[in-house]
Amino acid sequence: MTVTDTRKLTVLALDRLADGVLGLSLADPAGLPLPAWTPGAHVDLHLGNGLIRQYSLCGDPAEQDRYRVAVLREPNGRGGSAWIHDHLTVGETLQVSAPRNNFALESSPALLLIAGGIGITPLLPMIAAAEAAGTDWRLLYGGRAGSSMAFRDELARHGERVTVVTEEESGLLDLDAALGEPLAGTLVYCCGPEGLLDAVAARTAGWPDAGASLRLERFHPKAAEGVEAGPDTAIEIELARTGRTVIVPADQSILDVLEDEGVDDCFSSCREGTCGTCETDVLGGEPDHRDSVLSPADRESGRTMLICVSRARTPRLVLDL
Ligand code: FES
């Protein structure tokens, strides 16, 4: 089961990083060290309005006394970012999950990092790690306007490794130039709006071993692609820790039913297959993966599944719950 412990952290500082972007620093109220994390990790913030939202950690993993995140105000969002911008104050406490990483930085001789807007946040610690490891890296960072693009000043010190493109001055990132030819020995990491992720995925689709070269961080579910999901049918779920069996009807999610049944250790946040909070070990049966989190290798192994959206290809699943 994914680590879903939460702890109360105090808001140490709130900083305006760019137009519509607020930086938060969070620390243990007693000054205790925080759980370790690696570049690409995120935490869940349990907000005062009852919402739970995921934000990438954008500070330094060596800094064990605080977490840093950056929050873009999303005017058309569901109220999470607006609550943070409008109501959160320094000194307040929030429940914060342990860090989880669905976008881990893998070792590679070269890295091409592509960020759209607030998607820059998970890439910042990757840049620091790449620098420390002597990796040949480049960053393409696009946004609507310079004033809304956070961290530009600190990125400027990396000189030609960083290309910043603002839509109002130069249009969109030139992905054809960057990805037109397969980049041997290069891992591509991309985080940003869906349009950017889809554009990057489309341009690398023809690369040899494209799946092994590209890593995407999605904040919204991806459209179904590749393998067709099976039909929605009822599933028998055996809960291995108690031996109980529950039936999940065709029109309900596994998570909903297990919550209704009062099953312990069912955790959730996004409930749309993007955050990884509900990841559950599979001990028997074959999952029908419908999430946007698991890698092709994870899906293939069938050892774990996201029970908020995924279903089953076999009539019965045995879950480690
Ligand atoms: S609750 Fe977010 S992936 Fe299932």
C-alpha cells in the first residue's frame, strides 16, 4: 500500500512568486525533520475547505526541515488553489501527506525537461539533481506571459541550458525543433497543461522505444489511449487481510464500494486516477488499468492498481486490504 501518513505542518512563509503563483513553505511545528523525498515527488495538502490537493515539491530534497510547493491560482478550478490564495495564512497548520513520487527522475546520460507554466515545479529539483550528477540537461519552459512564469530568475543562472518562451512574445515552444528527431540516450520529462503533454507525446510517438524515453506528469486524467478498457462488469473483490469478499457493481468504483463497506486503509484524493493515493497491491486476478499514473511496466506487472478508476479483466481480484 502506498504510504499515506499525514502530519500537521505549519505554514512558515507565503511568497508571491509570479502573477497568480503563491509559494508555500511548510515545516513541522516542533522543528522535527520531515520525511525524505526525491525529485518529482508531490504531497497532498488537506485544505481547510475539505479539499485535498496535490502539489509537486519544488525545493531541495536535502532541506529536511521544510517542504516548498508553488500553487497556481486556477480561476476555473474546483476551489483548492483559490482557498490557498485567499484564506491560507502564515502560522496556520495543514495536514500534509508523506511525499509520493509518480514522476521519479531516472538516471540517464542526458535529460530534456519540458515545462508548461506551473509544470516547472517538479522539474526544479530534477535540474539540481542533474547538475549534481553532471548530467547533460536542457530545459524548455513555456508560459503565457513572463510575469506569470515562476522561478525565471533562478533559472537564468543556467544560461543556455534553459530556453524560456512566452506565448505573448514568441508563441508556443518549438517542439518540432526539440523533438523532431529521436534523441538517443535522452530521457524526456514533461509537466504542464494537457495540450503540451499531448503534443510532446505525439512528437515522440514514432521514436524507437518511445515509451522508455518519455515521462509525463499529468494533473488531469488522460484520454483513453492504446489498450482499450474492458466493459464495466461487476467484480468480486477478496480482501486478503480479512478474507472478506465484497461485490463491486458495474456502475460503482472499487474505491466507492470499499469505503461504503468500511474497509480500513482505503485512501483517496483525486478519485480520477491521477494522484496515486489509492494505489493498492493486487495479490490475485488481473486489473483493467484506467489510471494516468502507472507506467507501462507497472501495468504489465499487474502487481498494483488504482482502485478509484481501474477495474478488472478477471471476474475476481484479490487485494492487499
Ligand atoms: S484517488 Fe487519486 S489515483 Fe485514485
